[in-house]
Amino acid sequence: QVQEMVILGEVMAKGARLRDEYRGSHYKPEFEIKIPDGKFEGDPEYDEYKKKWEQNNKKWLKLTVAIHTKEEPQISYEDIDTSVMAPTKPRDYR
């Protein structure tokens, strides 16, 4: 089982290295899009933040698909079906 865990670890590490975003297990502080302090919808600063969030979603709201080969994992991406409930605005836990 340890060998399979090592293989899975390689897949996860490569998938994380290839993403330049700040989301869930792909936490990379250098790509964090900070919510402007004291700003909410309608404020120009918040609207700019939301625009960046929407651009990030267009690029990275994807499934990471890995195929393991003898050399290294091969990573590709698939769109997520958001037809039932698409994210329309960033999560705000303030």
C-alpha cells in the first residue's frame, strides 16, 4: 500500500505545482485574491476583486485528471458541470 500512496503523492504534488491559484488543496498564498477590507458589492474595489475572482474561475474551475505513466503523472483538466448551481460570487466568510 505504501507504493500506491507514493504514486498518489506524486500525482497530487504535480497537480498542485501546475495550478497557479488559491483554492482548497491548491493553497498558494502568492495567488490569493484578497477581499478588500470594509468593501462590499457596489464598491469599485470590491467589484475589481470580483472581476479577478471571475477570471480565476474561468481558468481554474476544472477537474484535475491524472494518468500515471512510468515516467511521471500526465495531468489534464476537464470542465466542471455547473449547470445546476453555478458560482455567481465569491465566498465571503467575513
